Amino acid sequence: MNILFVTSAASKVSPFFMLEKRPPLGLGTLISIVRNHGHKVFFIDNFLDPSGFIEDGFIQKNKIDFVAVSVNTVCYRESLKMLKKIDKLRREKLSKVKIIVGGPHTSVAPDSIPGFVDYIVQGEGEEVILDIINGNVKERMIKKPRLKDLDSLPFQPWDILSKLAYNYQAPFFGKDTKPVFTMNTSRGCPLNCAFCSVASIWGKEYTFFSAQRIISEIEYLIKNYDAKGVFFREDNFTLNTARTREFCDGLIRQKIEIPWMCESRADDLCDEDLVKLMSSAGCAAVYLGIESGSQRILDALHKGITIEQIKKAIGLCKKYDIKTYCSLMVGLPNETYEDFLLTRRLMEDLSPDIYRFSVFAGVPGSPLYNSLREDRSYEHIDDLGILYLPGYDVKARFFYRINSGSLVKYRFRQRTDYDKCLLRELRLERIDKIVNCADRIMPFLPLFLAKAITKIKLTLKNILFRIFI
């Protein structure tokens, strides 16, 4: 059988960051499984580089029997266009290709999948894909029990993925440290963060590769692809601290010296012995989902961490020379300007190496999303089902420094006191920029003239402040 695996192009308008192009590891595992069972595989990553493969006759030229499309919610507009074009080939008798759709979107919004799609796979597809190809599946909607042994899964098809123009660098590793390979070694999460939709996709059960399985693939990458670093892109690499210790001990024992970074939680990194061990084993950086510097907001999100734990975790990382990237969320339900100030002040006090704010937009599948739908406290919901709270446009302008029109096609009308405070900050910044234009010529002026201009600047600033603030 000839099997084509494809991803969807990024939507042109999206509230989420879409520029990071890394290998699609979920699809990669399926490619390895299908290829290992003797089928011929093809792979087109439209998220990496949009193509006109359907219009170019790729499906007919390569006699594709099945096309397997990986779909996520934020790219679903482009997914739907692609699915309709494939079905058109069939209606015009140009191909008899069967369509398989999988990915996160099939779990959170299965009703949006068109009726002409032959198979919809929810959750893990490794035990499903071969049954579909071999004609052993009768139902259209398929969901198998969770896999218990992830170690049984094959390595990624790095011979295919390594040749494509993905981002093979990582923060903190330096531009010359490449290739840095992405790995995903666990699935699911037993925690209860209200904004997260992972449980709706994987469930609460947490499964993972063993420490030695991870080390074996790293050795393979070093030997065959000259890997210079590893970036563990998963919800929480350190959730199972026993595995983390075993992994670190294994790297040290086997004398595998390679820098790595991972996504983690503040409470996991309050254990000094663990942080010290991670550093000794090559951990160069951690990505922390801090979300807020307000304990009230953290509690409302059911985040399960405290401000003191955040302080301790970042302090320990600094002590053992592990760089920190803090991810922060703003514009949450019931968040106030004072909550934001607490978050900003915490970051200024702790000085992580990088911190970034993202403005909340609700994605289907999370508990918070469901509650917002029920009480209708959002201002706008788009065609993908993504929710936007009042004042989203102001927060996008403040935190992203861009107009919200590039993120969502909607003109927001509601404002909160929070938004008014942010607008005030924006106006103050604008006034400073206007008034400080004179600073460029100050070094070239006589002292008496420079002093006079300084007085004029202060007067102008006061006038502008009274007019605009």
C-alpha cells in the first residue's frame, strides 16, 4: 500500500504562535510503524512549507491508497480546505484514495469533521493505523485504549525528518549548536490546570518512555546525525522524578555529554538534589509554565503551585547554572490589572533569562473553556470555536505590540478597568517616545541649549500627559 502522511498549513489569522517549525513527532511515529510493516510511505509537511500537492497531481502520480491527515484546531481552516480538495478528486473519479484524519482536533471537536472522511482516529493512532490500512476496521470513529508500553514504539524516521528545513536549534544553546533534535517522551497528564486541553486528548493517565529508551535514541541521534543537543518538547518532562533521576544518572554513567533542555514545573524543581543532578547531566535550560505572579490567579487555574515554589525553583536553577524561560498567561477570566502588576513585579525580581506573556484565548477541550461557554462570559467565538474575552484587542496590542486584526477577525467593543490601565501605559510610552526624540541631538548641542531643551521636554510631557491621560 502507498500511504501519504500530511500536515495542515498554518492559518493566516491565529491567536497562537505559529512560527516555530519543528518535526511532527506524533505523525513521525506512525510513519515509522507503517514503513516497518512493508508499506511505502510519503510525507508532506504543509505546516513547514505549504504545497499545492493536490493540484499537482501528487496523489494520482504516486497511486496513493490512503492519505492520513494530522489535524489540530488552530490549523483546521486549512485542514478543511485540503480535505475538500481530496474529496473532490474522488468525486471526479480521479482517485479512490481513502481519507484518515487524526490529531488533537478529532478529540476536542469530532463533529466538525466532514462526513466524507472515511476514518476518524481519536487519541493514539499506533494500534489503529495498520488495522485501517489492512482493511480490518469497520467503524468510522475509532478510539483504542491507551498504550501501556511506549518503549515498544520505533524511533522517529529521522532519515526523512532530518532532511527537511525544520528548526534544529533551541533557545540558550547558541546559533552554532546544531542540530538540536526535538524529542517527546511522554503522553497525558494527571494534573488539573483549568486552561489545559491535554486531558481531553490523552486522558489523565501519564505514560512515558523509560530512561534507557530515551538514552538509546539520543545515542542513535549522536551516532547517525551528529546531534549536538536535545529539546524535550512535552507537557512536563520531569513529572516522574524517579525517571528524571534515572535518565540523568544514565547519561552520567554512560558518559554521554550532550546539552539538553526540557519543559517542567516549578514544584518539580524545588528539590535541590534533583536540580543539581539535572545540571550535572547536561541540562542547560528549562521552560517553566509559571502563568501568573498572583496566587489568587494560580489557585483559580488549579495550577497547583505557589509563588514561593516559583521563587525557589528559579533560585535553584540559577544556583546550578540552568537557564530559565518563564511562560506567563494574561487576560484570564477575573484577572485584574493588579494581578498583572504582581506577575510583572515577580519576573523583575526573579530575573529569569527569558519571560514571555501570552494573551489568553480559550481552546476547546479545557475545563476553563467549558465553563466560559456555559456562562457566556466571552465576547467572541470564532469559526474554530476559539473564545476571546472582552479587551482581547487591547491586551494583544500591549503584550504583542501588534494589532489584533492579525490574530482574530473581529472588532472588540467591550473594555474592562484592566484594559483602561493598559491603554494608559501605552499612551505614556507614546508620550515618552515623542518627547525623547530630542535626545538624539542633545550630544551635539551646547550645554546651555541642552538644559533649555530638557526643561522644554518636561513641560511638553506634562502638557501631553494632561491631554491624553
